[in-house]
Amino acid sequence: MERSTKETLEEAISEHPADIDARMALAELIRNERSPAEALQLYDSVLQLDTDNPLAYLGKGLCWAMALIDNLPAGDIWDIEIDEEDMVENAMEYLEQAAELDPELTEAYNVMGRLLAITSQDEEAVDMFRQSLQVDPTQLEVVEDLRELTGKPAWKILDKGTWMGEEEEES
């Protein structure tokens, strides 16, 4: 009988408790299965081994943001009812920590931007998306998020120094 990826990762962690990569992979797998409470425990175990792991903080932020970003009732993915404000506060705390530890972690800025947009903090959301695009200007989904948020084409919103794709050839 073939073992699942989850079983393989659990065995790897059992054999090598300090294996951060296996812990992170298992946490992401469990988070993607919509079990944020269980994933949070794994991210915490990574942070016990590596207190400055930006991806573990990102994962924790994604766990807290999951219900809001995916527009799901919190009770569907958490074993308890959680206040939306608490979810946003927890998510933002961990996402900010991730971005502070790795300023080039665009996913942290993007999720913060989406949370801010969901909570009607449009100006702050625009700022987050701008920060993300300064790191990686090729993120078309973020450009689209900005356009939807502002009603303006990205080139009118972004700093002149942000490159938005291939340069047009002069004729």
C-alpha cells in the first residue's frame, strides 16, 4: 500500500525532529486541507527551532486569514467560533512579522492587502499592493487587485519607477 505525502512527512519529522523543511511542508499541506488550528501547531514547532523563520510567520498569518480570504464561515474551518476582528488582528500580526523578517516576501504584502481591502481599508490596501509590486512588478494578479480597488489602471497608481512588463519598442 502506497503511503500518503502526509504520512511520509510525519515519518520524516519523527525520525528527524529538527527537520524544519518537513515540518513546513506538513504545515502547508494541513493548511491547504483547511485545518488551520492543526497547521498553527506545526508552524509554532518550526518557530521553536528557528525563531526568525519568515515562512512560518507567513503560514501562521495565512491560517488566520484563510476564512476571510476564501470567504468561508470561520466555524467551517475552525473548531470554535472566532471573531472576524480577532482573525484580522492575528493574521496581520504574523504577516507583518513575516514581511519584517523577509522584506521581499510578496505573499505577505499581498495577503495583508487583501485583508485590508476586505475590511474596507482601501488606502492601506493600495499601499500594501504597491509595496509588493516594488519587490516584484510582474505580479499581474496584484495589478488587477489594484485596478479593482481604485478603478484606475495600474500605471496611474504606481510609482513611475515600477516596471510593468516589457518595454514598448520605439517605431
